[in-house]
Amino acid sequence: MDMLVDRCSFRIKLALKGTQRRNVIVSGRDSVSPGEEHLAGQNLADGLKQSEGGDGSEITCKSESESSDSEFQTLLKKPIGDKCVLSNGCRKSSDDSNNYYWEYTPDGMVFSCGCKAEIWVTKGLLDKAKGNILGMKIIRDQSGNTLRGSQSRVHNGKLRIIRLDAIRANDEWIVYTPSQAAVSLSEANKLAESVCLKDYNHLEPCRIYHAARLISILEAYALHDSEIGYCQGMSDLLSPIISVMVDDSEAFWCFVGFMKKARHNFRLDEVGIRRQLNKVSKIIKGKDSQFYKHLVELQAEDCFFLYRMVVVLFRRELNFEQTLCLWEVMWADQTAIRAGITKLGLPYVNKFH
Amino acid sequence: MAAYRADDDYDYLFKLVLIGDSGVGKSNLLSRFAKNEFNLESKSTIGVEFATRSIRVDDKIVKAQIWDTAGQERYRAITSAYYRGAVGALLVYDTSRHVTFENVERWLKELRDHTDQNIVIMLVGNKADLRHLRAVPTEEAKAYAEKENTYFMETSALEALNVETAFTEVLTQIYHVVSRKALDAGNDPSALPKGQTINVGSKDDVSAVKKTTCCSA
């Protein structure tokens, strides 16, 4: 259990009622080498096999250590109050009893729940996530309080992609966010370690820090929106948000709000993005028939060449400042439409309703 | 013939696709071939991205239109549109990560499900510069390529090793197929080019079009 101590780095608040808190553990460690899957818990020891979605392969799960588990059980039973160090050594800084949250540890996420009902809510959340980012199996112990999940290759594979993308995030934001740019190497390394970032030695501290923040929030998002999970391009969308927001939990919820609309572009069946590209194609056809004719000649009227631009909202075409400007205009526009205000200040009438 | 040839002046246009797991270096192979550039921190590919480059094969200008796709499974629904009309494919794995080689089978299946069975395929083991981290022996990959009847080459986009050769080889093979088709049409089997030739289907291919130029002089 030593590994759990003092490694907490991240928390996310979910607005759910609760008083007494209990912990729910979901294994989320990325340090497992391929083929050598293990678990932080004993409850899964009895020959549990997890079937992975996709390729149908089976992975046998083993318990890591009985003693550490029983120690863990004892720790779990300790009452957890507000503003305290959690039983597993993770610090809990929120004193808002209406929130429940999860935290990162090297061994996974720790969920803290208020009552049985909330555990079921959590279970539902985790069940949905099964086969997606965490590729996990949810297990409850006899007392009904502890949920544990196994890791799988799918899990590791997807986590690897998030890490790969996080490390590749650019550093344009640095000049705009001096406070984050000044982060110390030890602080950056500590955060990187807590999210199991690898191969980052060539990066400057602020970029390590940025990458680690990207990982914690993207992993949390993948769990939160299990249908979509993590998809390449999301790091491009999140990077400007965390650059202007220092607090991870606030950045997370902003990202969730942002993704309410943007998530459709990441759907597995690509219906959302195809619809968008179709619209662009129609706009070009209506506005610039000559250009459209040219596209038809090139067999490019499907506008697939705009795929990336639409998915990451021109993030890779524009610089940091231009991106923020464009996005703010887009968001303001959407908000104005929702509020029924047009550019002329007249009430917006939706023709389709 | 004037010394200058315009960018869009070519005799053949071939569509190639680059496929393989995320992070094996597809985009860098492409940028190395198309622009002689390499970027250690290149961004992940989203959906599909494109590049072109023309090379000379025999006395003809062959223009390669290369489609670089995202390796993440998520971007797979686009596939049918993506493979449509492709006459060549580079199936890339990372020589330092065995799992990417294991996945080659899946990629090959997808490729064969969506393209003409006679498409020219080359298995490409990239990151050959990471010698101390090698996880896929050359022999293993070579044997697999022989079994699957594909071409094989190990490359390093970083060191610009074999990148040019790999693309040129694929384009040349496609060119041979297309010229053979032209010859077949002329009923002259004795003039078949030497070496391995692959027939790209019986019906005309959209992408392997002989371009009639009006300003080639």
C-alpha cells in the first residue's frame, strides 16, 4: 500500500448528495507490461477471467498481494471526514459534502461515495465505462462497498494513446500562461509520476506538467463519457482550456460542457462528423459553385480533407491566440442563439420549431 | 520537352494508403517522402490527411496521392471511403513494439476486405533506427510478408533510411501493373516487364488513370 501514499494528484467533483463516504477502487495503473495483467485486489483472485470486448481474448487476473489487500480493507473501514487524508493516503481537499469525487493514485482511481445509493450510481458509471477506456470488470465485495476493476490490454493500449498525444501537445500556450510555465521540475515530475506518464525526459517542466494535466482530465473524461471514451483530437481541444484554467476540476467541467456539442464529431459511427462535412459541402456548393465543381473533378466533394479542421475546430490551422478568439466567438454565438438573441439584437426565431 | 514541368503535370496518378497502429510513424514516413521532413513531436493524425509527390518511373511521371490515416481504431468508420480506388498500400508497424506487428494481420484483413485483391502491398517495419529496442526480428517480418505475399522493407523515417526506396518500389510495381494492363489490352504478352507483376483487377481503376495533358510540351 505504500505506493498509494502521497501520490494523489487529481480530483473531480460530481454533484451528488452524500454524507458518509466510502471508497471504491478502480484499478487504473499503466505500469503493467503486456500479458502480465494484475490487480490491486484480492477479491478477484479466484480464477477470475476477464473477457475483452473486441477480439474475444481472455486474460487471467491475479491478485497482487493478500496482505496488502487486507491492510487495505482495514483502511477502507476508517471513517472519512472532510478535509482529511484518505485511508489510502490520498488527500481529499474538498470539504463540500454534497460532492463526491474520485482521485488518482498509481494504483488507480479512488472513488469516494456517500451511501449505498451512490455506490450504485458509481457502479453504473463504471459499468458503462467497461470495454471502453478502462476496459474493466467491476466487482463488488461482500459488504457492497468496494468495486475493483481489472486491467486489460485494451485498457493499456488506450491509455498509451492518451499519453502519446499528451506528450505531443505543443507549447504555444506557454507565453500566455506564465504561472503554469513557471512550474518547477520536481512539481512537474511528481504530477507526471502520479498519472504514470512515460518517456518525458526530453520535455521542459512546464510541458511535462501540461501533459500530465491533459492525461488526468482526458482519462476522467473517458470515464465520464464512456460512450465516446478517448479519441485522438481531444487533447487538441483540451489543451487551450487547461492553459487558461489552473484548477483541474474546473477545467474538467468546462471540457465536459464543451464536449456536449463537440462529442458528436467523435462518435464511433462517424455520423456526426459526416453530417458536418455534408453541411460544409452544401455550403460550398451554394456559395461557390466553381470551387465545388473543382472539388467534384478531384472527387473531393465529400470534403474529407476538412475532417481534421472540423474535428479540432481549426486548432491545428490557427495559432493559440487565434484559436481562443475563434472558439470564444463560436461559443458566444451558440449562447446567443440559445438565449434567443441574434446579431441584430432581435429575438432569434428558430425556423425549425 | 521543356525542362520545367508543372506540379499537376503527370502521366499517372496512383492512390496509396498508409495504415498501421497509432504511433508507428506513418505521418513521419509520409512527411519524409513528400517533404523530406521529420518531426519527433508530430501530432496525432485525425481522420485522414493527404500529401502528394511525383516521381519518375522509366520515362513517365508518376504522381502519388498518399492518404495518411489515423491509427486509432476510432477512426475506422471512414474506411470504405478511405480505401476506395487505392492501388497501393504501405502497412506500417513499429520494429520496437511487437504488438504493432501482431496487429498487422488485422490491418491486412481490413485492407483486403475493402480493396481489390491485387492491390500492391508493402509491409513496412519503421523505426529501424531504434536498434537497441528492436522487438520484431527482421526474419520474422520477412517470413510473414512472404507468407502473405506482400513486399517487405525496414525503414527509418528519422534517419531517412529506405523511405524513398519503399515508396518508389510500391509506385514502380503499380506502374508495371498498369503498363502490363495496357500491354494486355494490346495483346502483346511477350513484352511483359520482368520481375513480379500484379494484375490490378479487370475493370478500369478510377485512380490509375492515364492523364491526357494538353500542355506537356
